[in-house]
Amino acid sequence: MIKIIAIDIDKTLLTSQNELAPATIKAIKAATAQGIKVVLSTGRPLIGVTAYLQQLGLDNQATEYVLTFNGASVATTAGNVLTEEALDYADYIELEALARRLELHFQIENNERLYTANRDIGEYTIYESSLVGIPVSYRTPEEMRDVLMPKGMFIDQPELITAALAQKTLFAPFTQRFNFMRSAPFFLEVTRKNVNKGNALAKLAEQLGLTAANVMAIGDQGNDLSMIEYAGTGVAMGNAIDSIKTAAQHITTDNDHDGVAQAIEKLALN
């Protein structure tokens, strides 16, 4: 029986207009009424999730949960942090130097700000700032020593990200220590090696006395793959990339045609 539904936010929970569809709200409230934990699972910071938690009636609760920064942080929606794992300053220096070698913009994101060492602030940094409602700050690498760093992001034009990923000899020394996830064509997110949505979801399920068999996960992009593979019921959005569709047991409609609502109604509700 499904007891947890983990749902990615961008291009999954939300429509292309970054809105919650009425059918999605209705299905999620029906699930929570049956005692199912609906866990928004995202690369976003908490500030970029709060408005949707409020619309779903899940905000400020001691027994409802949210997974942010691709699993680097798991907390109650009331703000009690259950698990947190961040990059350290040495990690940052290495990753920022890698970005410069790849000629990509790079940023650090936490619950307070986006931090960039690029004076020429990238257009996708501004996009992310607007999307999640978080300010941008320029900081030199030396000024980053005491900044909490749950997640880094290589950000640039999609073709530049693709070209950078093709430089496997540059990435190879880093893959044993870091987890690289392409969450959008223009975002390549990076966390500590074992930090991902699947591992975070497994830790939450264990704390709740549940197993993967009790978990449904819904997503569309590369940073959702680990939770789709972990969940006993993995659901790919109709707009998902091919690797998500291959890993999932079910494929629903896309994010503009109530894909999340249809999956919940078909697979989770009694």
C-alpha cells in the first residue's frame, strides 16, 4: 500500500506556467485525507517550495515532509531538519575551478541566496532567482568560506552544458566524490556523492517505518531518476526524458494535462 508520494516540482507538479492545476490540488488533498504523506521532492530551496505547500495545505506541519536541494536536506514543513549534507569549502573551490575550465557559469544555492563568483551574472542565474524567489549575491571564492552549500549548479546555454559533459576526462576525477544531475537542459546540479532524491527518500521512509514498497515517486528529469528507481511505484511524466520513462513502471500524461492527478487517482487512492 502506498504511504508516501514523492513528487518533483518543476515540469511535474507544476504546469508550464509554474502553477498548480486544480485537479492536482484536489488529488493531493484526497491522498493526504487518506493518511498518505505527500513529499515535494525538488532541487529548489525551501523558499521556492513554501507557496505550493500552502496551497496544498501541507505547510507548517510537524508530521509532513519536504525534500530540497535534490536530497541534501530533508525537513518537516514546519522547518525541523531531519537530515542535511552539504558541500564544504574545499569542494566549492574545486568545482568553481572546474566550471572555469569548462567555461560555464557556476553558482551555490542555499535557503538564503544564490551565490556566484561570475561578475557577468548568467541569464539562467537570474532565471533561477526569479523562479524560486531568492536573491542573487556576487561573492569572490575567498568570501565563500562560511557559506552553507547544500548544492552547486553549473548553469549555461543547453548546448554549452552538453558540450561540457562530453569532456569526460575533465569530469572523471570528480565523479567518485560528487553526484552530477542534469535537472533541466540549462542546469547541471552537483551535490556530495551519495546525496540524491532516492537516498533521501529512503532515509525518510525508514524513519517512518516504511519501505520502498510503500513509496510512489513521480518525476521528469535526470535528478528524479534515483527516486524513480528507489520507489516501489515509479511514475514518469508524459513530458519526461527517456531515461525516466525507461526506469518507471508507469507513464502518466504530461504536466499540462494533469499527469500528477491522474497518477495519484489511478495508483494511490482507495
